Amino acid sequence: MGVSMSGRILNLLLWAGVAYFCCMAVAHFFGIKVPILFVYYDTPYYAYQDKIISFAVVAYICLFASAARSGEVLFALVAIWVTVLGLCAVNVSDALQTVLSGKSTLPYWLQTAAIAAYALCLTIFARQPRSLSAH
């Protein structure tokens, strides 16, 4: 039995997530405030907070690498969808509005939408058959 095209795409998406999270961890560790690697790139922060985030992102790296290697994607899907929900909650929060002083949250919503689109692609391909059956 071989791997189906959807299984290959899923695997590629998972490894792309590993690469993305590696870049995110590096950006947070070194305080490189680049949109998409640093969702709230233009808000006040403390360097120690970003170091903590960089270490926490290692868990995502391990989770997505494990999912790519094993094919067990449920927990990676849970993690990414909880992340999307968490970002949505932050985007509508009074705390964010306070630090933005009237600036638009559109850049954060666009980044949240990009992560949600990635999560949706993972979900769609995870629901497809991953191996070719022998006939």
C-alpha cells in the first residue's frame, strides 16, 4: 500500500507547520517582530515574555513533527484550532484594545485568518484517506 496524494499533502502541510513554528520560535526568542511570525508585532511587550513564548512554541514543533511522522494528527488539529480560538479571543479583548489606543485590529485578524486557513487545510486533508488500498 502506498500513500495517497491527500496523505502526501497532509504530510507536507504538517512539515510546513514545523518550519513555520521553528521560524516563530526564533523570531520570539530574538524579538524579531515580523508579522505572521509575531502575530501582535506592534504591541508593547517584555523580552522575557517572548523568550517564554519561544520555548512554548517548541511544543508545537514537537507535536507537528510527531504528527507528520506518525500520521496521528488529532492532537495537532486540537492545538491549532485552540490557537485560532485563542487568537480570536485576544483580538476582541478589552486588553488588546487598551494597548492599541484606537488602532485597527485588522492586521491581527488577517494573521488569525491565515492560521485558520492552514488549520482548515489540515482538517480537510486529515479527513481524507491517507493510504492507497490494494485492489
